[in-house]
Amino acid sequence: MAELSFASEYLRTLSGVLQRIDTVEVQRAVETLREARNRGNTIYSCGNGGSASIASQMVVDMVKGASYEKQTPRIKMIGLTDSVATVTAYANDLSYNSVFVEQLKNWAIPGDVLIAISGSGNSPNVLEAVEYANDCEVSSIGCTTSEGGQLKDLVRIPLLVPSSHMGHLEDCFFAMTHVLCYAFIEDRV
């Protein structure tokens, strides 16, 4: 019976957290992605651990789900987490802090978009990528906690989760990134 109580409490708390997400900022992110798609720019995503998985899932949803058999321009998206060989080469030869920023230096041009995901908001490799993006006119969107961390103040569009509970953060990151993706998959933009 205790497991049922835990499940109910977890989901009740998660529901409350989801209801406090700023949907105006999420919609602003959708519009930023739409504009980039229409210009033919590229979207990048990055994160570590569970955030890396969420960043990778976005690529699947955008490149396949939001592009296949669509009449609108196809979405160009690259997961900076997805080439294990590239990530580990930079981590081994330079530093783990460089794994995302060095990839952006190869591809990013003004008008592109970076989606950065960090539960703590303090992942050095994510922050370096956002700083570089901001310096070269790449729009930055950040999924992070509203309860601390540098990422929320560094990105141009903060998608903030009012919690520091990692499970709730990742649940909300998935929900927000699904909103971003499904706006395109369901032809809402």
C-alpha cells in the first residue's frame, strides 16, 4: 500500500509543478524554432545524463516526426550529445567542458538555435555552449530549474521548472520539449 501512496504523491506533486510552467515562454520558444525552420537554420540540443537523453529524443521527434511527409520546410536539427566518438574525443583530448562548444564552432551560424538542458543549471559544458551561442547570434533556449543555477539567466528564452527534484525536472523537460516538437508534428505552426 505504501507504493500506491508514493505513486499518488509523486504524480500529485508533478501535476502541481507542471501547472506552474510559464506557457508564454514555451510558446516563445516554439515561435523561435518556427522562425529558424522557415529561414533554413539549424537547431542544436545538448545536455548531460538524463538531459542528454531528452536532447536526443528531441532530434528524433523533429527530424523524423516533424519533417516526414510535411509540406512545410524540413527541420534541420543536430544533437550535440549524439556522436559518442566526437564527445569522448573532445573530453579526452581537451576537456569535458568543451564537448558541446567545439561542435558549435564547426556549424553554428547566426539565426540558428541552441536548446540547452541542465537540471542544476550549472553544467559547465552546457554553459560554455550557451555563452558561445549568445556571442555568435544563435538563439538560446534553456530547460532548467527556476530555483538556482546560471543557465536560467544566461539563455535568451528560459523554460523554467519550479522544482529542484531531478525526477520532476526531467518529467517537465520532456513535457516542455514535447510541446516544442508536437507543435510541428501536429502542424500547429
